[in-house]
Amino acid sequence: MPDLKDHLKDISEIRSIMERSTKFISLSGLSGVSAGIIALLGAWVAWQYLTDLGLMGEVKNAAYLREEMRGGPFGRLLGLAILIFVAASASASFFSIRMARKRQLPVWNSSAKRVLSSIMLPLGAGGIFCILLAWHGYGAIVASATLIFYGLALLNASKYTFPEIRWLGLSEILLGLIGGMVLNYGLLIWAIGFGLLHIVYGVAMYLKYER
């Protein structure tokens, strides 16, 4: 029996080493919480701005939106979106680096590179597509499109990190599809997807892996 226990312990250690070498396990739950809070603040700012423009009521036709959104309004909302993305990415990086140092793992390794490359291609293509949607007057569906592309990015990266990322990605895609059917509530659903879901996921990950 002692020999069996020793063998099982060795197998467990080997499995742990292999997991560390192939999966990015330094992703902190606090990254999700901070990203969610930033997204909620950004959604509130966008809601205030769109309300002032009179664009938070019924869905306007494409030609009207195209004229309303070009120039200043389009540039400000694009700037806000970039600011939210940069702030959320910075907070996620901060907590992930802190987690890596706490676990005495390398901050930038092959697993981290695979996760980043898996995320950036869908996000980059989705970002350009959403800008084109807004420019051509289909801004009402942009919130849904961002959720769908973000969900696809998470789904693509989930094989290189925690399995819970897969479920978060699927949830984002589902919310995006729902948002496409109720365009009047696009910003609200965006806030739920990028804000509340991130916070719930982050708390769950923190309690499971970090507490």
C-alpha cells in the first residue's frame, strides 16, 4: 500500500508539471472582477452619452444613425471602447502577473503566448467588423457583435487555460445572440456580458483556485 500511494503521488506531481507547461494557470479571478467593474463603469458612461444624444429610445433607421454617429459621437464612443479595453487588459495583466509571482511561475511563457494569440485574432477581426457596422449605420447591433466575437475568442483560448473560460465564452456568445434579437436593450445586455458575467466568473474562480 505505501508503494501504491507513492506511485499515485508521483503521477499526480507529473500531471501537475505537465499542466503547468501546457496551460496558462496564472489567470487570476480578480482579473475578471476588475474587468467587470471597468466594463460596468464604461457602460454607464456610454448610456449617459447616448441618452444625451437621444439615441437610447427606439431603434433608429440605418440612414439616421449613420448621420448621427459620424464625426464626434462615433469618435467619442470608439475612444471610450478603446479606453475600456486598455483599462480592462491592464488590470487583468496586473493580477495575472501577481498570481504568477505568487505561484513562482514565469510571467511570460509559451502558454501565455498561446492564450494571447488565440484571443487576439478573433478580437481583432471582431473589432474591425464592429467599427464597420457602426460606420455604415448599424450601431444598434454592435453591442451584440462584440459579445459574440469576444465569446469566440474565449472559446478559442479555453484549451490553453482553465476550463471555466470555455463556459464564460459560451455564455458571452449566447448573450450576444439574445442581444441581436432585442436591439433596444443592446447596451444593457453588453453590460451584463462584459460586466456582471465577468464579476461572477471572477469571484467563482477566486474562490475555487485562489482562496
